[in-house]
Amino acid sequence: MKTDLSSGNHKDLHTILSGATGLAEQIKPLRQLVLANLIMLGEAPAPTFQEERRMQLLIDRFSEVGLQNVANDETSNVYGLLDGTEGNSNMLVSAHMDTVYPESADHTISVQPDLVTGAGVADNSLGLAVVASLPDILHKLNIRFKNNLILIGTSRSVGRGNSEGLRSFLNNNTLPIQTGICVEGVQLDRLSHASIGIIRGEILVRTPEELDWNGFGNTSAILTLNEIINKITDIPLPRRPRSSIILGQVRGGAAINKRATKARLGFEARSESAEIVAEIEQSLHDAVAEVAAKTGDNIEIDILSVRKPGGIPFSHPLVRTSRKLFEALQINPRYEPSTSDLAAFIDYNIPALTMGITMGSNLQMEDENINPTHIHIGVAKLISMLMAIDGGHCNAE
């Protein structure tokens, strides 16, 4: 028998938690709706700063499902309002529209019963598809919130975008926002309530076109880059606060039989401490300056994005309630610091979480994929959290 979850019937937290599994079963037949939106949105390329095609599709979708005040802004965010029965406050659910894949990448999405593959399906076309599907799902389940629900597809999130879209929206928004939820495609067990300090960037090495046989190291930009990598691995990192340097991407050279005159290293420095991030950044600059002085090569550091650490504590009612919900859905939560748009909520002192919808793998690779069989659980988790927020069970005292 279908449970009545209309406005006023989900104020009790025990009722919300005990009904989460049943809610997931009701959502299971609606997975095709999410997959249809995933294909529509995901097959439209949306590299950072070029989200216009996906933006227009989301505007059309928001308008079709009857959201109020559907609009886009100068940074290409798309947002709309689902009116609450009382409308005294606002809950904000966001998903970023942009992906790391260029327009030239193949954006065809392949759908199989237990595997969906395609560029950006996990990060973050699925999250965006869930946000686009949410009004339809709530309507079909007869769920009404007393507070307004703002849905937004954000632009300029990843890489050099540095969450500019969501920051711009929050900076110009005039509505009081009670709580935020960032929706990511993966992973289902993800529960992020804090953001770590991050500095992301690239180190670019250029050697002279004409080979100087007296130079040290500039026979190849790759050799120079190797010198820099050795310096970086020697940078001391504390165990507390937790800190790390990730060397995530190396590119260089044009052919096997040609001397590499350019090489590039992509890196990310992380720490729970803003001071440690600043120290790491200075150490990176010192390493580059030392190797440049020895080799005579042109070496530059290009900082793509910077994020401050912060967030709500583990004991916050929003986190406490989410833990209970995960337990009710038999999900063992994985508490990982977020590198998502959560940082923007933190900057504006808005309690927020990042939650994943399903399981996936090979993120930011050609065969990025998700398992669609868990989507109904992830959507039930999201809606149940909104019920709890709407019922006042996640407010700090």
C-alpha cells in the first residue's frame, strides 16, 4: 500500500527513517525517468565555462515540470522554485552541470541493465539528472514540503571554475536558505559534511627550442619535470592535520624520437589546515624556483583553484540525522572531505552536505560508468533528508 507522504505527514523523524526503505521501493519504477534525463543532459557536452547547451536543456526541463521563477544568470546557473505549503524558509539542492570532458569527446551514453557508461555520467550528469527529475518524482509520490525547495544546476564548478557558479548564486540570492545539499552521481555511501583546504594547479616546463649542451637538465622538459617531482616528493607533510600532495597528471613531448620541449604536471595539495596548504604552496614555488635556477628552463606554476577548509561538525543535527538515515537504508557511510561545491556553502555559513546517488567507477576516464540498480536508494536517501530538514530535525540548537 502506498504510504501517504504529503505535507504534514512526515514531521516525525521516526516515521521518516522507518519509511525510507519503503520509499526506495516506490521510487524503483521511476528510475527510467532519471535515466531519460541522464541521457538528455549527459549527451550535451558541458566543459567548464561552456555549459550553455546543458543550461538550455535544464531550463526547458524545469519549465516543463512546473517550477516557479525558472531562470538563468550571467554565470549560466539554472534555477527554479518548488513552492512549499508555507514557504517560510528555503532548502537548496544543487548539482553541477559542467564536466572535465571537452566538446570533442564522445558524449554518447550506453545504457545496460546494470551498467551505464559515458563521459561524465558519474561526475556529474547523474546528479544533475536527479535534480531535474526531483519535481516529477515528488509529484508522483504525493510529497509536499512546507518549505520552498530551490533546485539549481550550477556552472563553473570543476577545475578553474572553482565553484564560481554556486558562489555567484549565493552572493546574489535574497532568499533565506536553511540548508543545502550538493548532489553528486557517486558514491552511494558518500557522506561529506566538511571541505578540506585545497590548492589545485599545473606546473608547466618549457625548454629552449635550440639545445644548449652546456645546460643542466634542459635536454628534455620531461627530465626537468622529473627534477621537480623529486623535489615535491621531498616536501615534509604532517600526519596531523592530515595533508597530502597528489600528482595526478603528467603530459609532455610530441613523439618518441623528438626532444620534449614542453611538459606539464597537474597537482592538488590537500590539508585540513589552511596554514599547511599555504606552506605547501610556498614549498612548491621554492622547488620550481630552485630547478629553474639550475636548468635555465622556463617553469611556471598556474593555480587553477583554491578552497578553504571548513564545514559543520560531526555532531551537527544535519550530520547526526543523515547517519541515522544511512543506517535505516543499510548503507555504511563513508565520511570523506568534500572537494565539491560544498565549499561554497561553507563560505556562506550555510549548513550543507554532499551526497551521492549510486555506485560508479573510472571517474574522469573514457569509460566512466555508474550502476543504475541503486539509483532508487540514492534518490530515496535524498528525499528522506529533505523531509527531515523540512520537519525541523536538522536545525542546530
